[in-house]
Amino acid sequence: MGMQQGLLARMRSLGLIAQVSNEAELVAHLDGGSRTVYCGFDPTADSLHIGNLVPLLALRRFQLAGHKPILLVGGATGMIGDPGGRTSERELKSAAVVQDFVSKIREQASAFLDFDCGETSAVVVDNAEWTEKLSAIDFLRDIGKHFSVNAMIQKETVKRRLEDDSQGISYTEFSYMILQSYDFVVLNKRYDCTIQMGGSDQWGNITSGMDLIRRMNSRQAYAITYPLITNSDGTKFGKSMGNAVWLDQHKTSPYSFYQFWRNCADADVIHYLKIFTFLDNAELARLAAAHAQDPGQQLAHKALAAAVTQLVHGEDGLAAALRISAALFSNTLASLAEVDLEQLAQDGLPVTEVDAESMGLLDALLASGLAMTPRGEVTLGQARKLVQSNAVVVNGEKTTDLEMMLSRKTALYGKYQLLQKGKKTHHMIVMR
RNA sequence: GGAGGGGUUCCUGAGUGGCCAAAAGGAUCAGACUGUAAAUCUGACGCGCAAGCUUCGGUGGUUCGAAUCCACCCCCCUCCA
């Protein structure tokens, strides 16, 4: 059996497939040679986040199976905003901002694919390249002509917005589908790209693209969607402390990144191992068994966190994450050497430097940002509440003393104050 | 342009003159229990130690007193032209 054989079946067994168009034909198509697959990423921020990891790693699977991946950055469509998955109109970003996002995402995504392996080398394209040149007349005559509004309003993403009494949909967002369809046509012509992959909310857009290829290029194309990732408890996937988990180490440190995976729910861990790592079946089975046998050991969690952190941040990033985690969670602060504490700061433990010789605990909670209310403001009242509710640990010791002073005398090695809020939020104050 | 319906604290969504810093649920944060899990229970959830202060699309009125009444304006939705 060749490497590419059974790719679809393999992905399905990993839970990576939501829908495919014409499965029998698609399987034959994939088995029949090296194909070109594309997946689009909208530049909605200056970094990708872990949700984007799903298609990114899926593209890599295709490449490993002998196909050519195209990563499309939506410099044009990002200017417009996909109505899918949204209940309200997007805010439009300026061209300069989108351009900046595009270049950052291009660079970031490139780390996951091989760009130098001959025929199947990955390619990055920006749809602004062809979409910007499109005149309104050409757009309407050559492309718009092929779209039936009757069909478009039947698409799930559009229908939902039409049926919502409190929100409408602008013509701009309504047109998103057409531009995405055109992307597929262009890539089909240029690269003989025959497969588009996207989240299951993209199904409507992808199949429109297939239709457009049939009409404009008289070719057969295919659609593959992956299920949108959900947490078993119904909360939104990919949030940590209310923030997105980014791939950019300056936005989410390798340590925080590691902790995110380390803390995922039991019910999700095996599922995530399948989606976010490249572990083989034997290893997956071994971890699943271990997890079922003794979930308290969290072997699967540790394996997941290690594998994904390594994938995204490399060996060094993983090592740093492990170092901090070990120091903070094994309660061995007292035994840490001064170099260890310095290392924690370098490894990405959040740090605040202060000039004062001493400062009140409450001020420290403010300065560190730990005293953040559920709404996201840092307030003195919240600092008090935390201390009073027994949630604060200073240098390994719980304290409920509102008046407590942090001085060089109480500091570790005369300068480090390690604050802990709750069970797993840590912050270091360094007294210069 | 016309007719109608809406804009409330992070979200959903009650509230039509004082009892409203504003019901309820969700989300979030913390505590207990645990395994850095889930579920559950408890507390917090505009700011402030407090007195008090600032909020209910905006501005200006009426009133002892307004999220609630009036005027104008802005924004959203639906239908008609």
C-alpha cells in the first residue's frame, strides 16, 4: 500500500473529516496521483491561533502523503469578512493592517510545510493578487453571472443571517462566497488545484467554488471539510483566561501554550491528540489506554502538551515550558537557585520589574495585572477580594494579609517575588 | 422616501416614574473537593474600605425623583416605494 493510499480513511479515523464531496471519486482521485490541495486563512489578526492549527496540520498530512499544499492568505477576502460562523457584521480593517497581517501569517504558516521538496513543495499565495485587479464590470459579467442569488440565499451561513431578526447581512459580506469561489477557480487554472479544504462552516463556500470551476474551467473539483473543534463542556475552544491561544511566542509564551494543552478536559484529550499531533496509531492507543486506566496521572495530557508545544515552538520552547511548569507546580520554589529564577523570566514566565525597595502586596497585584476582574479591568477592589478569598500565594506561602509588604527582605535572593493567583496563574516581580 | 419594530450592565434577556447598580440564565474570576481534570457546592461579578460616585444609544427637557415620560438626533432590523 502506497503512502498516499488511504489518506482520507486515515484522516476520517482521526476525526479530521466532517464532509467530503463525492467520496468514491475523491478517493480514486487522491490515489491516482499527486494532487494539489488548498486551504484559505483570513488575516484577522497578526498571528495565527491554535484553531488554525487544524487546517495547517491537515495540509501537512496531505503533503506527507505526496500531495502539494497551497496555503492561501486572504489579503482580499480578509478585507471583506466571511459571514460564516458569525452572527454579526465584521468590522472592516484597513488595507495597511491587512497587509501587515498577511505577511506575518505567511511567515508563520510556512513553518509547518515543506517548501523544498520538488513537485510537492508547498506554495503560499495571496488572493489580493488576482482579486484586486478585478474590475467591477469583469466581476459582475464573468463571475457574478454564474451565481444564482436564489441558490446563494439557501446557503446555511447566509440563511441564518437572513432569518435573524436583529441582524442583517450586507451586500459586501454576501459577496464573500463569490470571491472565495473565484479563488478556487484561479488556483485550479494555475496549479491544477482540485481540492479545497476548510472548516465545516465553509462547506457552502467550497461547493460554490466547485460549481464555478465546472462552469468556468469545465473541470471537476472536490471539497473536504473538517469539523470545527469544540470543547466537550461546550465552552469555546482555544481560549485561555479569556484570551486566544496564539502561535506567536510573543503573544502566547511557550509556557502558556504548553499549559493550555496540559489543562484540556479529560474528555477531549484523546481527540486532540489525534488532531493536533502526528502520533501513530500504536502510540495513540497506548495513551488512550493509559488515560482510561488512570486519568489522574494525566499521561495523555502531558504527551499532548509536549507534542504540540514541540511542533509549534520547537525543542527549546518545549524545554523552557517544562522548566517553568516543573518549578511552579511542584512547589519547590525554595530549592530554586538564583539562576533558575533568572531562567524562569527568560523562559516566558510573566515578569514585572519595579524600582521600589518595597511595595504593598495589593500594589504588586495591580502592577502584575493579576488583580484583573472578570470583565478585564485591573482594580484595587479585585486585589483585595483575591487576598481576602484566600487566592494569593507569595513565594510559596498563602497570605490573607491585606497590609503585607513585599521588600527585599521577603524576596527570594533579595529581588524576586513570585506571586500566584488561584491555582495556576503565576507572575514574577523583580526588584531592580 | 413611507410604515412598523428595536438599541439595558461581557452575552442572552427582564424591567414602562421612586422598592433599580438594575430580575434571571450563561460566560468569567476565586474558594472547597480533586488530578494543574470534570461534575458539584460556596462566594464574587460597574468603581470605591466606606460614605458615596458613575451607568441603561446620544443630547436636551418635564419631575422632588427617569432605564422608564417628552423633543430632537444617531444606529440596527422588517416591510412598502
